[in-house]
Amino acid sequence: MRASIMPSARINPLVETLASPPIPEVQAWKKQYNASLGPLIDMSQAVPGYPPHPDMLDWLGEAAGSLAMAGYGDIEGEPGLRAAYATWVSDIYAADINPANIQITSGCNQAFMAAMMAIAGPGDTVLLTNPCYFNHETTLAMSGVKVGYVDCDAADGFLPTPAKVEAMITDGVRALAIVTPNNPTGATYPDGLLRELFEICRTHGIWLVVDETYRDFLPLDTGSPHGLFAIDGWQGNLIGLYSFSKSFCIPGHRVGAITAGEALVSQIAKVMDNLQICAPRPPQAALAKAIPALGDWRQSNTLEISARSAALTGVMASAQGWEIAAIGAYFAFVRHPFTHLSSHAAAHRLAKEAGVITIPGSFFGNGLEHYLRVAFANADVATIRELGTRFASCSR
């Protein structure tokens, strides 16, 4: 008698059809490098290339061992952190931002997801740039939200033009989401462009979502990144996203923040209650102390990242066939010389033959086969200066 074949349980096709996470794929290439040119240089994932401040580690340890931090916390976040962050961003943007405008999340990816769930649903459309941060793209796709792509050209510094944005806004579009300084290109949106994009969004009654994960690594003489939070009525159309991971060197502790109007924060809190109830409490308690105490340390790290950026710029200037198309904060978008190879094949070759791990441009959108993302913040200046030899060895 033939055994019956039982049907398999179904997987959500919105998840099943997504590509696998890209970082593990490129990390696997490490095993193929034979160390012939020296130690492997990993410039793939955006992680701080230096440790947290010792005081930060002490505060984390104290909070983790505290009985008071072992229970549930407020859905919107620890009052101390919300107050400290509101004071900090009020100073950064010369604006009046209150703790009630702050929602603490478990990292900036969760901040994006929670914000999107509050403002867009299945069948709605959110505009992203091309190139875009791949986790934004997959978050929307698995939620049944359509994605419209605003093409950004190298000739424009990989920044969207207001005309292209406006042309993409049709019925069903709920938001425009941008990243500045950008991931993957590093391009920084000037205040004037941000103001134009905000006014376009306000005219059409949609949200402008600004992910500023890397804002603390802008040159120290930049001043305020923009003036959007000082605009009267910003709460009706603006959402700011932030990650504490890079500035405080704690990506494993997963803490991010949303800055929004009180009405929207109350809606996002509904989402957070179902996603996680509350973000991890010990790092929130530690960050409430670190924000006012570690300003000088953060500034010294900004100077170090600027030095790494300058070192990469110098190396690339003499690397035959290689070209920086855009650079800023943590990333450079680099044009590779292998015209006969896809970006995936070029990145794989660079990893295998030269021991340099980068991310293929194709992972960030269409028409990007000539580019690689280089996360230069991961490596110190001395290591970055070795890249010229590595690139030359792989270009032959």
C-alpha cells in the first residue's frame, strides 16, 4: 500500500521570495582568501572600527546587573533616555523637541519597520531612492507595501532631484524615505535639498522619513544637518530615524530612536507593543548617561572617521581604473575597473584574490553593476593605505 504524501505547511510568499541577507553571503567569501597579501580587510558591514568608551561598558554592566532593569519598561522607552535624546536633538537641530516626540526602538531597522507599519499598509506605496538601503526595501516587501524607486544618478552625486521625486508621487504613495548621510553611497543631502523634499511631501500630504543613522560622523564644522525640525508644523509630515549603534559602538545592544509628532508616536507605540513591548532596558539606561557625558569622545571619533575618509580618497586617487563616485560618513561608493564583470563577480574576485571584502552595488538597486560599497569606517588609516596594493594586484 502506497504511503500518502502529506502537504507541507505554507510559507508566507512575501518572505519566501525575498533574497537571503547579503552580509552573510559576502562574509562567506573570507574562506576563499589565502592570505597571500596579508590579513583580510573587511570593509563590508558598517561596524565601528574601535571599541566603546570604558565608561559606556561600565554603565552597561551596572544596568544589566540591576534588578530594576529586569522588568518591563515603558513602551515608548525609558524616560531618562527619551529626555536625554530630546535635549540632544533639540541642540543639534536648533529646535524644540520634547521627550513625547521620541520613541525608543530596538535598533534603527526596527525604527524603520515600526514607522512604516504606522503609516503604510498592504497595497500602499513608499518611495525609496535607487540605490537604496536593502533592509528598507525588504522590510516594505515583506509587509506587502509597494516600493517606488527614485533613480539617483552619479552625475547628481547619487542624490535625488526634486523633479524626479515629484514625478513619482501618485495616488497611493504614503511616504518618501531617504538616508543621509547615505547608505550605500555616503552622499550627504544638503539642507536646501532636504527642505525642497519636505515641502514636496507636505504639498502632497505624504511623510518624509529621514534616516540619519550616520549623522554624527558629518564633519565637525558642518553645523546643523538640516533645519526641518525647526519648521512650524513639522510634526504632520516628518519622521526622523536614528541609531545609537555607530556613535556609541554598541551595535549588539540594538537601540534606535524615532523622532515624530506626539500623535504619530502614540500610533507607533501600538506597533512597538506587538513587536517587542519595549526596547532593551539596560542599554537605554546606559545611553541616558552617555549622551551628555561622552560628547568629546564622540567628536574625537568623528575626526578619526574623517581621517579614514581622507586616507581612502588618497588611495583611490592613485588606484588605476578605480574611482570614488560618492563618499561620506561611513561609506564610499566605488566604481570598479572590471567592465566585463558584474558587481557581484567583481566583489567576489576582490575578496578571493586581494582579501578585501566589499558589498556589490547590485545589492542596492538596479543599474549599479559598476559599483562596490566600501565601508571605510571599519579599518584604521594604516590598513586603508594598504588598499592601493590590494586593488592593483586584483586589477591585472
